[in-house]
Amino acid sequence: MDVDSASSVVLQALTQATSQDTAVLKPAEEQLRQWETQPGFYSVLLNIFNNHTLDVNVRWLAVLYFKNGIDRYWRRAAPHALSEEEKTSLRAGLITNFNEPVNQIATQIAVLIAKVARLDCPRQWPELIPILLESVKGQDGLLQHRALLTFYHVTKTLASKRLAQDRRLFQDLASGIYSFACSLWSHHTDCFLQQVCARDEAAALNSLERTLLSLKVLRKLTVHGFQDPQQNMEVMVMKQLCVFVSFVLTSGRQVGSESPCREKLEKTIILYTKVLLDFLEDHACAFIPLIQRSLEFAVTYVFTPAGEGVTFERFIVQCMNLIKMIVKNDAYKPAKNIDESKPESLEAHKIKTAFFTHPTLTEIGRRLVSHYFLLTEEELAMWEEDPESFAVEETGGDSWKYSLRPCTEVLFLEIFHNYSQTLTPVLLDMVQNLQGPTNVEDPVQLLMKDAVYNAVGLAAYELFDNVDFDQWFKNQLLGELQVSHHRYKLIRRRVIWLIGQWISVKFKSDLRPLLYEVILSLMQDPDLVVSKLHTQLGSPVDDFEFRTEQFLPYLESIFGLLFQLLQQVTECDTKMQVLHVISCVIERVNTQIRPYAGCLVQYLPLLWKQSEEHNMLRCAILTTLIHLVQGLGAESKNLYPFLLPVIQLSTDVSQPPHVYLLEDGLELWLVTLENSPAITPELLRIFQNMSALLELSSENLRTCFQIINAYLYLSAVEFLQFYLCASLWHILCVSLIPGLHVSLQVVEIALKVSPVLGVHMFQPLMPAVFRGIVDGERYPVVMSTYLGIIGRVLLQNFSFFSSLLSQMASECNQEMDQLLGSMIEMWVDRMDNITQPERRKLSSLALLSLLPSDNSVIQDKFCGIINITVEALHDVMTEDPESGTLKDCMLMIHFEEPKLSDEEEPPTEQDKRKKLLALEDPVHSVSLQQFVYEKLKAQQAMMGDQSFGVLMETVDTELVRQLQEFLQAL
């Protein structure tokens, strides 16, 4: 593409591409796409966006196309890569001038240059940094700003490279320009401070913009530009940061809240603190000389009157983060054995110990609680106007992690944990001063009690040995929960939260019925139930000491009120939290929920429909349904009209919501099958989703195979006929990778639940299983499953085994007897791979089923068969306490409903199916002791006593002795 002749054509296409008319826009975009790979196209774009007389939108679009082209075609190995000659020309053109008048375009050009620099600087573009530095020194204000803006984006991009060679190059760059960057930052800061004092706002704003950009450059160089910053004296200009921030904060008094400088000034101050925080995080040891000054700075502005009138919320958050990171940094803590501590750790610990004196800690602790923990007027007004929004905001709304309150609480916990001996008496003293009834007419006292109780709740684990919570609950807290005055709702709310914090720490089980009664009364308080109370209702159900029998008398009332609350609230977060509590209740009481679940069952379909745009709420509904199905058991079949479409949608990978719903949807699918009393066409139909799920090979694969197994247990014949002849069959046969024994278990279970149909359905897979045994599969768990599969085929369908043996002999060009001998030999050799007693017994039964036999190979392997048999007898034979004789402990004579304790969960329908199936399984229906006896007798009868005696002599005498002991009672 000739640059001169093509310019007008490309300009016209770009102009059309900015049109709002799709008939004009689409052809222009298509034309531009075709030109992307044409030589010279990017040179044309460069000329267009450098032409300040053209339309801004056209120039903007030219920059974007150029920027996207760098990602696609700048690398040498890229398809349609730009030539080296054109790239050289483009690099030169990008830095000919820094006079772009439009801020947005200037920023995009700076980012564009940084993208090229990431690939080419410094080797192919050594002149970039010198030209930028020279331009930054210029007197022209616009040129200086644009060059500084580009300098920042280039530095930021180069600092982000993480390969060792790239990091070394950036460190070389940093060492060469660090002095200049420091002087640049210092110069612009001084100019700003002088201009603020002279009340020249326009000049101050320009200087502040340059201060911000130069500090951004300095931040990247300081944090990423030095491997050992403490060895570079220039880097320790960091020591001046706290002084500069103090100057800027003080000067900020002269910048009014309405001033154009105010917002940028606050950004600059925050950036100062970010440099400190980043340096502390990346270079903890190099930060040690700054610990003292940083702590003095942060504590002064946050916990003394010096900060009044000059600080603002985000700055306070940053200062608290700085204190927290210094306190919790592991590099600043000595080892338990002081002699093993690093010198740097001892030095840092010494500085911290000298700073955090008893008076300092006391002041910090008291001020955190009495000042920063207090609810603000805005928060109280929000509670009055919109209790739900207040609750959501306080328990983790979108802005929660960026606000002052959570930061305050985290700092309090960190300091309390590290200095509990000093702070525990301080907090207990504050509690003591607030005991007894609080004057409802005194809002200050109410807010203070709320704050102190908040602190006691947060520090529950630290205060375990210092607070008799049971006595406090009975003597003080219980009474406060019963104060009904409207203004006292603040304390009622805090007290129930406080109990929620302590209940898993220190709370006698005998007091729980009293607590349930209190909860019942509080749940009828509309001021509380949609604020913070709902987040704590689950605590009495979540704790480890929960006793179902204590809760059951209150179940109907509490569950009903929870359901009312679920209907009343409107915020998604609130509904999710209430659903969490409902799920906890259902999980704890299990089948006892059945009489009270009707209202919830009727409401959930409506809630599911209303939550179509809220996938996280739908996840909460799925979790509730999981516990509900488990609680309802076989009765859950009444939910199928709602339940099965929910499972269908949640597990359909072609539907966008599956990204959020899949894991819970699969769990719901599994428990639905486990609790289903019988198969239905609808249950079979949703299995259509499974083929795509198995092809995903995700972390949910194990659950998918559990679902397949559940179908097999539910109705093997219908399920196998319906599906395994189609796509699932293909996946199971093809995707059997080593180690993925769970898919083989599907085959084994199919043989167990439907031996005849299972064998024929899985016939194509059997040669691979047989070959795996003969070849000595190296994964023990897979080998164990292979042997389990062949064991069932051999024991339950001998004719199929014979045909399989014949087929394999033909494929391997071996005699059948030779192949049979190899299989038995490998089986005996790998018996130790089989760890489950059921499979060990199955192996013994399977090999014994080859007897009686006059086959010389089987007789040759007779010793090995007896060896396996004796091992299995040791596994399954136990002494009968009534008769004192040995008997097979795996035998099941009849099915009995188990007697359950209050803490045990009742069996699912699948558990019952497994036990009924076990009555027909040879492993549980055939006595190994009797089977061995009968097979040996038959072999003896066939061979005659003398020949059989010779055969028995091939067996180790110790094994014979042990075998006789097992058989003597027969």
C-alpha cells in the first residue's frame, strides 16, 4: 500500500466507520479489516492520527486500529507480521512530536507507544527513553506533559514484564534514570506547593498533574527497578515520602473542597501511600529503615488530633493498611527460637516493640473502638430508610472492601491478636464501664455500647480465657435483648450478632433453648429482622454443639418466620443470606423438616423465575433444594415438575448460566437420583446433558460418574438400554485414560446391578480391560478395577468370559490356555493392588469358579489360586461371638432397616437399593468358606484322592495348614 496514494482512501474508510448508519459503517469496517495485513497500512494510520486538522473521531479510530495491529502483527513470528523496515519507520514517526492537543487521544498514543516498547525496547528501540527524557525537560507545557504521560505508560509496561531477562533489563534502565525521576518528582511537587501558597490554582493544577505522573513513574521504578533497594542510597529517597505527604496534607488545607485541585490532590496523596505500601509488600527487608517513620506518620494522622481537618476517608484506609501490614509482616517477627532468627527480623521487631508502647497501644485500641467503630449518622439514616440496603452494605456490599469500617475492623483484629496482653484489659475496662441498662435517650452512650460490643464480638477467640460469656449472657445480654424501646434496637441487633460470634467459641448447650426463644421474639421485630439479624440466625444452627432435640420444639415457628422473611425481603443478597439460614436448618433437622416444607416448596418456583437475571441467587436456591431433597427423601418426587427443569438448565453447557450453576446443579442432580423411589421418563431425559459434560473433562467429572452410577442403581436395565448404546457408550470407551478409574467403576457397577445386560453392553470395552490385566497395568487403582470387572464377568457369565478369552487369543496369536495362565499369574501377582475386602473376596470367588477343572494350565496355577483364597479368607472370616466359630462377615441374610441415633442421617433410597442388591451379589450371598470347601471337594472327586493329593502338595504347607483351620468347622 503506497502511503501517499492510499491516505485519502483509508481516511474515507475511517470516516465512514465513525458513521451511525450501519449501512455505511459495516462495509467500511470490512474494508479496514482487509487492509490490516497490507504493508504500509499502519504508516497511513500514523499520518492520519498525527494530523491535528482532521476530525477527532476519525483520528481516535485510527489510533485504535494502530493499537490493535500491534497486538496482532508486530511480533516477528506473527502471521502477516510487519516488515522490519516499516516498523523502523513507524517507531521514528511515533516519537517525532509530543504535541497532541486532545487528552483522550494523547493517552491512547502513550499506551500505543508503550505496547511497542514492551516488544522492542531497549534493543530495537534504544532511542525511545533518551528522547522521552529530553522532551520531559522541555519548557513547552503541552510537550512536557505528553512526554511525561508517555514516559509513565512505557515505564509501567516495562515494569510488568516478569521474565528474568526482562527484569534485568528494567533494572538496568531504572538505575540509569532513577536520579532523574526523583528530581523530576521533587521539582513538580515543590512547584505545586509554591503555587498553592500563592493561590495560583491554574498553575497549581498543572503542576499537580505532572507531580502525579512523575510519582507514578517513580513508583514503578522504586518497586520493580531494584533487586536490593537497600543497597542503593538513591532509592532510600523513600524516607522523604512521609515528609512530603505531610507537607501536601498541610498545604491541602488551602485547597477548598470545591477547588478543581481537590480531587487530583487526594489522588496524589493516595498515590504517595501506595508507593509505601507497594515497597513494603515487595521489599520488606529494605523497608525496615522506614518502619519507625511510617508508623509515626500513620498513627499521628489516624489516632491523634493532628489528622483532624486534613485527612479524608481513603487516606485513613491507606494509613490503617500500612500499620496492619507492618504489624502482621512475617519478615518482622523473630523465630520462636531467638537464636534462629534473622538479624533483619530482630531489628524490625525491636523497632516495632519500641514504637508500640503500652500508652500507644492503649490509645490506638481505645480510638479504634470509640471513634472508628461508631456508626455514622449516614449509616443510621440508611438503616431507618432502607434496612435491607444497610444490611447488605454492612455485610459485604460492592463498596464494602473499599470503605473505612471493614479496614478498621481488620486492623483492630490484627493489633489485638499481636498485642492481646496489653489490649485485653483495655477492652474489658470499656465493657465494664458500659454494664447495666443504657439510657435510651442518650444516643452517644448507645453508639458507644454498640461499638464496644462489636469489638468483643470480633475478638471472641482472643478473649476466650478472659470472658465468662455464659454468665454475661444470662446476667446482662439476655436482659438487653428484652428491652423493647425503639431506640434500643441498635443494641438488640448488636447483641444477637455478638452471640452469633461467641456461640461457636464459648456457649453452654444448656442455654441454647433460651437463645432459641429469644431469636423467636427478635424475628418478629421488623426493625431487626431485615437488618443484621438475618445474618446471625444461622449461627445457632451452624455451631458444633448444636443438638437437634433442643431445636425441634422451635422448628415450626422459626422455619415459618424464616419463610415469611424470605418473601418480604427484596435485595438479592438478603434473600441469599436467608436461604443460607434455611438450608442450615434443613440440613440439621433433615427428615424432621417434612411437615413444614410445603410453603417453601410452593414458593421456590416463583423465586427461581424472579431470579432469572441473578445467577448467584439461583446458586443459593440450588443449595437450598439440595438440602430440601435430602430432607424430603422419597417424597421429593413431588418436586419433579419444578426440580427436573432446574437440573436440566443448570447442567446444560450450551446455556450461559451453567458457568455459575453447574457445580450446584450436578450436586442437586445426584441427590435427586439418590432419593428417587423409582425411575421416570423425565429423569432419564435429562441425562441427555451428560455427554457434553463428560467431554468437558472438568473438576466435576467425578460427580458426573457418581450420577451415572446412581442411574445404574436406580434402574440399570432401562438406563443401559436407553443411553449406553449411544453417545455415552462412546465416551466411556474412548476416554478411559490411565488413572481415571472412576469411569471403569461405572462398568463394574453396571456388571453388578445387571450382569447379563452389562456384559453385552460393554463387550467392546472388555478386550482393553483384559489386555490391561495381562500387560500388567502400572496404576494400582486402575489394575484393581480391571480385576474387579473381569472377576464379575468370570463369576457371573462364564460363557462370555470363554468367548472373550478366545477372541483375545486370536488377536494376540496365542493359545487360549497360555493366555489364561498369564492372566491368572498376573492376578496372583497383583493381588496386593486390591485393597477393598469386597474385591479381594470377589477375586477369590472368581478364580475358584474355574474349579473343578482338568485343564493343565489351571492345575498349574492351583497354588496361586489357593494363595489368593487364603488371603481372602483372612480378610472376611471373623469369629461368631455366639458360636465361637469362624464365619464369613460379608454374608447378608436379609435386609433390615438400621436403627439410627439422633445424630445419624437416615438412609437414602439409593442406600436401600444398594443393600437389597447386596442380597443378590455373590460377594454378600455366597459364603467363601463354603464355596472353597465345595470347589476343593469337586476337584478331588474329579481327580481322585491320589492325584488331588499330589496337586495339594504344590501348595505351601503353611498355606495348607491355614486353609484347614478355616475349613475345619464344615
